[in-house]
Amino acid sequence: MADLPQPNIRKHNMSTINDVVAELTPVLKELVAYLAVSSQSEAFDFFSHVQRCLGQVTNEEALLEVFIMMSMMAFQNFRLDPMASMLADQILAHAEQVSHTFSADSSSVN
């Protein structure tokens, strides 16, 4: 299982956004692959969509939209088994850290 690094975002440039996408992609890929073989079709559909959207991120707003989409998982009509739940929680926790870092950086006065 891939471990996600702590976000260290100073500027919201494309390189930083690409780094975040690169950090999330392997874990999300692992989750989608697991869901595909574990008969969790509704969760598979949801996270496959998230994975496609993450692959199309071109700016900070698009990345934050993916994070918002992931946060909507709680309102879906599926339950994850313990393994899928652990992977999803890991992805969501990292997304939350990145979102907080983006928010903190954008609110600081230079």
C-alpha cells in the first residue's frame, strides 16, 4: 500500500498541483483496482469517476473540485469493506491536508 507524503505547498503553481496529483494517483488507482475485484460496483463507479477527474486536473480549482467530489463519498449509497475504507480514508485525509494548506497559503498576507 502506498504511503502519502505530508503536503508542503508554498505556491500553488502547476508543478505543485502535478505533485499532489502524482501523490494521490497511485493510492486512488489501488483503491479502484481493489473495488473492481471486490464486487463493490457502486463504489467502483464513484471512485473511477474521481480517478478520471483527477487525471484531468489542470489547475488548483480543478484539484479542489476533485477534493470536494471525494468528500461527497459520505452521501453515496454504498458501504466500503474495511480494506476499501482504509484506502479511501487515506486518500481523503491527504486531500484534507492539501486543502488546508492551500487555504492557509491563500489567506496569508505578504
